[in-house]
Amino acid sequence: MKKNFFFIDKFYLTAFAILIPTSINLSITQFLSPVLNAIMGRTNDPEISISAYSIAISILFLIALPNLRIQQLTIVYYRSINKLKIHFFVLLISIICLLISIFVVFTPITNIFLEKIFATEGELRKNVESCLKIGFYIPFLLVLKMHLYAISIVSYKSSLIWLGTVFGFITTFLLALLFFLLGFEGYELGMSAFTYSLVLETLLILFLVRKFILDLSSKFIKDIFFVGDLFKFFIPLLFAAFIPAFTMPAVNACLTRLDNPEVSISAVNVGFGIFGAVSFTINGCQSTILSLISNGYNYFKIKSFSYFVGFFTLFLCSLIAWINPINNLIFSGIFSLEGELFESTLIVFRMLSFLPPFLVMEQLYVGIIMNSKSTNPIIYINICRFIVLIITLASGILIFKNFESYGAIVGGSAWSITLFFEAIFAWIFARKIKKPNIKQTQVLLD
């Protein structure tokens, strides 16, 4: 009987052993966001600094959208075709992202983004432009970095992810502290620390996987330049990644049109960043679910484990959201939020705090769809998510216009309702798909 106890049962030990490192790797940006916000919160005009950094980074991450799916492509194809072809394709995607970034940042097209889409003006617009110029090559680096991490996974050197991820986090933190002590402006501090640490992390992981980049079968032939088959595989994944990447810029663009946009944008971004840090384990659920399914573990055990993670995270989020000493310690003590910014950020976090079980639900059912090897439903889920996002933003502006902390409520409700319905849509599209084999096999951990 003892072996079936939740934390002693081998299945759960295996699941946690997969979940924790996977979640940390996929969530590192969400850990960095509150750390940088906390340091920028101690500079002059923290609302403007955090807002400028948030708008700029959301634009650059939107341009860098392919990085969200390049790892999957690398893992799928790396052992089955000429490695030089994969490297050429990834480099091509990286250069395309870089050229788009240069076009957006250094040409008059910037005016369309900052005036028409984000409606920024004055000091905020000036700071956003400065952030974009500091980090214009971030999209190029992100695509390369995720490709290199994928090489470490497919080469059975996934432990290198720990080294690269921890190095990147510590480097960003130390650079941010250094720039703070040197008297950098808040927005300049955040963007510079993130950009320079990304350069160092990419170089480190390149060095670590150098022995696995090529092998004896890698031949320089003209076939490596014909990548139509890779584009055919990649484009549907790219579409499915677009809507999640589009959400934050869309929310920011909406909030810039409301009263006191600096506070609203800062509150939504800080609140979502803290929520992401608290719920980081959920980000690794899908990869963990797919790994457990492929190893033949009982589907119902996988489901119960996933919901355990979701409800445990719900418990943590509820403590932070509704227990005053705890939220005062985190929001005011750690992140130095005061006055209206404190109240607005707390509202956003409370609106997100009920989501963890539904986020796990989405991860579980999308995992079932991916396991079926028919990914078209994922496109439909994201189309439905996009529709809900637009409806929520438009209706929120009308419904909550007389509420205190108007912008925070609009942004927080857009995120929470959109993510809630994404889980519902995932269940709808996955409910008729045959569930994985429920026969459990004993799999030993290396």
C-alpha cells in the first residue's frame, strides 16, 4: 500500500522529475519579467519605464514569433535529414526576423506601430523607441537560441538546458543590478540587461552543443537550400503560435487608449508576470503530458496528476490574491508597488488567480490533439481564442468604463476570459479524439 501513496508512487515521481526542469526552462522569461519590473520599480518614473519596456518587448517578441515553434521543428527533423539543411532553414528564419525588426524599428513604419496601434506619445513614446533600438536584434537571437536548445535535447544532452537557463537568468539579474547602480534609466536598464544576457546565453549554449551541430552525414550539397518541405511543416505551427503572442500587444494597444495608460499597462504586465511566475509549473505540463503518454502511462493517472498541479497552483494563487499580509509582502515589499499601481496590479492578479485548473485543462486536451498527430484543431482553437479576445476587449471598454481602475479591469478580464475559453475550446475539439492507450508500462528513469 505504501508504494501507491501519491508522492511515493513511481509514476508521480517520474512525472515530477519531468515537469520541474521542463517548466523552469519554458518559464524563465516569466521569472525574469517580475525581477526586472522589481528593479525598474525602484527607478525614477517606474510606471513609464515599465510601460515602455513592456510595449517594446511585446513588439520584439511578436516579431520573434517563430522562436516559439522552431524547437519542435528541430526535434522532429534533426535526426532524419541533413543537419545542414536544418541549420540553413533556422538561419534563414532568423535573418528574416532580423530584417523585419530592422524595418519596424529604423524606418517610418515605427510611427504606425507607436501612433496608430499603441497610441503612445510624449515621454512614453520616446522611451519605447529607445528600447526598440537597444534590442532590435532580440528576434534573431531568440530563434537561434531555441534551435540550439533543441539540439541539446535531441542529442540527449538536455542537462545543458539547466546550465544555459540558470546562466541566462543570473546574468540578466546581475546586469540589471549593475545598470541600476550605474544610474541607467529604468527602461534602458531593463532592455539592456535582457538583450546583453541573451547574447551571452546564446553564445554559451552554442559552445556547449558545438560537438552536436554537425556529424559525418552532414554533407554540403545543393539540396540543403531547398527547404519547401520544412516551410510546409512550419507554417501551421507558426499560425497556432501567433494568437498567444498577439495577446499582450493587443491588450497593451487597447490600454494606451484609456485614461492613465502608464498605470494600466504597468499593472497588467506586472500582475500577469507575477501570476506567470507563481504558476510556472503549468507551462511544462504539456511537454510532461506528451512524454508520459508516449511512455505508455495510464491516461487517468496523467489526468489526475495534471489537475493536481492545477489545483495546487490555484491554492497558491488564492493565498497571494486574498490574504493581505502575503500580497502586501509580494506586491509592495518585493516589487515596491504603491498607491494606484499597487491596487491595480492586485486587481489584475485576482482576476487571473482562478485560472490554473483551466490552464492545465487546456494543456491536457491540446496534448491529446497533438498525440493524435492531427494538429488542425489547434488552429481552430486559436481562431476561437482570437475572436474571444477581440470581443472581450471591446465589451470591456464599454462595460467597465465607470469602474475605478478601469484599465486594469479591462486588461485583466481580457486575459482571464480569453484563457478560460481557450480551455473550453480545447475540450470541445478534443472530446471526440480517442484517448491514449490507458495501459500502463513500467518505464525506468535514466
